[in-house]
Amino acid sequence: MRKILIYFILLIFICFSIPIIFTSNFSERTSAQKVVENEVTNPKTNEIEDSEYNYSKYGTVKLLHKDNNKVEELPIDEYLYGVVSAEMPASFEEEALKAQAVVARTYTIYKIIHNEGKHGDADICDDSTCCQAWISEKDRKDKWDDDEKESNWNKILNAVNSTKGEIITYEGEPINAFFHSNSGGETEAPIDVWGGSGYPYLQSVSTSGEDAYSQYSSEVELSKDEFVEEIKEVHSDFEIDFDEEDCIKIEEYTDGNRVKTIKIGNLELSGVEVRTIMGLRSANFKITIDGDNIKFEVTGYGHGVGMSQTGADSLAKEGKTYKEIIHHFYTDVEIESI
Ligand SMILES: [Zn+2]
């Protein structure tokens, strides 16, 4: 294979993750639960040279089960059945499930190639807030009604098997295939979430139809006292006078329509940090002072980078194929067989 030098700068994440999106029971976060996904503690630049990738060696995945700390080695497609069924409802369109299968396969292989020993000998873990969700066939089927167990499972098998060996590449290399639940209509460039230099294939794109999903809008309301307390836990020098005009003011938005910077009292915070502190579903929010309370109206769910899962389903409903869905969310990529 010819050598290809990657010219763009890669971020190395100590811990990046996929949001808790479509867990088995569609559980919803409450405002009390903190969003800890995508925490970047040590972004640094790196230059990686193609090292004669031999994809046949990625036939199996060493999966770390976080609950018992055991490592299980699984054939990659068998592993992917558990990922697709944990990450996306089987009720979604077949083309959306296929897109999810290719994205998850790409994400997995990227993890194997760029393994930094974060999980010892394992390539990836089953914690959705760290790597990528996974559920066993038995546990998955136990959560479905009897009359849909087989048809649902067959839909998952078909999504993985009919896209066997396919991954997303950019300039010949597997991409870092981020995905999230609901973009709120616009996906986000990673530079506006984690800083550093962006990936050229992850641009902000618009998707229609995402407002039809329950993940699209949410609200968090808390008292002024609670609001102050939450911020003081992180910034002990925080002060605010609610009588002052513009004591809370959004100063800048990102290309993806999320809050980039916001002035709150004596602080200037990023939208991502406010999302984390307040446990919001996304950094696309409006904030209002409502009597003694502070109210956040939030649009979308997740970091907003890469494929939106509800957006994928929405596009599939419009008749788009899984390949068209992938090309919609990832710019200038190819879908190749490995
Ligand atoms: Zn992990």
C-alpha cells in the first residue's frame, strides 16, 4: 500500500465519548445528572503516518466490560450487533441502522488503530460515556416485547451483515466517526466542542426533520441559588448580581448555532462548559431569568459532532440510502470495503 502522509492535525483525546443516546430504555437525563461526555483533558497535536494498515487483523475486538472489568474477544460483526442494538432503536429505518453499523464499525477500527492503552489490553469498552455502548443479545432481547424480539434482532443483523466490511475513510484512512443523538438541525465542528484543529471531514451541516423527535427539545429550570451553587462548585470566585442588566448574556454562537461564549456574572464561560455544569443535553440553549428561577431551553441532544442518529432516521424516511446519509454527515469521505 502506498504511503500516505496525513496533513491535518489530529486531536488526541484522553477520553472522548459518545453520548448516552439510545440506551435500551430511552432513559432521559435529568438536570441533576451531569453530562461528562467528551471531556478533553489533554488535547495535543500529532502527526500520524500511514503504517501499512492490514485490515484483516481487525477481525476481532477486545471488549472491556466495565461492570465486571473482564475483557471479551468478539468477532467484529458480532460485536457490532451489540453496538447497533444499544445505540439505535430497532424501530428506526433500515437505512439509518445500516448507516449506524458502518459508523460504529469505522469508530471501532479507528479505536483499534489509535489505541493508546487506555483500557489495558482491550481495544474498547462498553461504556457509552467513554467509548461506545454495547449490549448482549440476551439482554437486548429481554427488553423487547415477545412479538418483536425476532424481527427486531433480524433488523439489527441485517444492518451489520449487509454492510459487512464497509468503513468510512478520508484520504484512505478510517475516520474518527463521531456520532450523537440529535443535532437540533445543525451539526457542530469539533473545534467548537473540544478546541484544537478540526478534522476536515467533520463540518457543520444542516438536517431537516430532527424536530420530529423527542430528543429535539428539553428544558432545565433551577432556582437562582441552585444556579449559583452549581457554578461555584467549579468556579469558587463566581459572583453575580441578578439586578444588573446583562448579568447573563450570550456573546457568541458557533457555526452550528450553539453557544460559544456566554458572560455570567464575573465569568466568561464556553457553552460546552455551561452544558456540563448544568447537565444540559446540548450547548444549543437559550437562558432566561424567570422570577426566582433560571430557565434553559435546550435544542438537540449530544455534542453535535458527526452523524446525528435521529437525523439519519429522518433522512432515511425521506428515501435516502445509508451511503447518502453517511455522505451527508461526513464531508468528502469515501465508503470502502476492508
Ligand atoms: Zn472506553
